[in-house]
Amino acid sequence: MKDIKFNITAKRQKTELIIFAACFLFAFLLNVYSIIAFETEWKELYTQLLWVLSLSVGFYFLILFLRLVYWLIRYAFGKKTKK
């Protein structure tokens, strides 16, 4: 069998980590907002961290899906053939 090799540059890794960090920060701030809005205890900031992580992964995949749709539309309509 042939091995499949993925060539991911350091710049791409850094970009993806920044995007995931932004998703995590947004989910964390959403948790802070919900604590303030529903007047619950601040210990939920660290006790609900697994849910925050799950939500940030969901946001990351949503952004990944939107980026994929953008790339497909750009690829479909961006190619111009010369005749």
C-alpha cells in the first residue's frame, strides 16, 4: 500500500491555531456573558470548561465549513477559460 502524505506548512498550522484560539475565546466570552446574564456562580467559569471546549470545536467546524463553501464558490466562478 502507498502511504498518504499531507504537506502542511508551519504558516498554515499557525493560521489554524489562531482560528481555533479565536473560536475558544468567543466560546469562553459567551460563557462569561451567560454567567452575568443568568446571575450564576463564577465557579461555572472553570466547571463548564468542557462545554466551552466542545462549543469552540463546533464553532471551528462551522467556520471550516464556511471556508470550504467559499473556496468552492471561488473555484467554480473564478476560473476563466481563454478561447
